[in-house]
Amino acid sequence: MKNLAGLMKQASQMQSKMEEMQARLQTIELVGEAGAGMVRVTMNGKGELRGIKIDPKIVDPADSEVLEDLILAAHRDAKAKIDAAMAAEMQQVTGGLNLPAGFKLPF
């Protein structure tokens, strides 16, 4: 029974750390860029879009497809940065514990 009690305590501590991590991720903002920085997308660690900056030089009403593609590329870049930050935070929370693929925390 001691092992079960210890395991439950560790699970509770991990859940607390997960909640702290989620709060930290909500406060960070990451910027994704495309077109050599001419399009920038800012997202928070939860993946919420916070802002878009577009260099006026690339705004061409006759060619909106390029701008649309750059916005999508900047969004993908920001999302990749969020995923990397989240993985780093998760590594700290789990203490390097190798969890199975698709394992979701908190429980």
C-alpha cells in the first residue's frame, strides 16, 4: 500500500506542475514569421492568435494568394515554436519520464 500512496502523491504533484505549466504557457507569446519577416503572427502558448503584422510593401490587391500563403506559413511557424516550448515544459514537468506516445496529462 505504501507504493500506491507514493504513486498517488507523485500523480498529485505532477498534476500541480501541469497546472503551473499551463498557466506559464498562457502568458508566453511566440512569433512566427514568413516571407523574411514580412508577415508575423503572434500566438500565446495555448495556440490563441494574438496578432498579425503585415509589411505594407507586400500588400498587392491583385495577388492576395501570396499574402494568404504567407499568413498560413507564419501561423505554422508560430505553432511549431509553441509545440517546441510545450515539449520543453513537459520535459521539465515529467522530469524526463518517457511517457507513451499519445499519453495525455493531466489524467
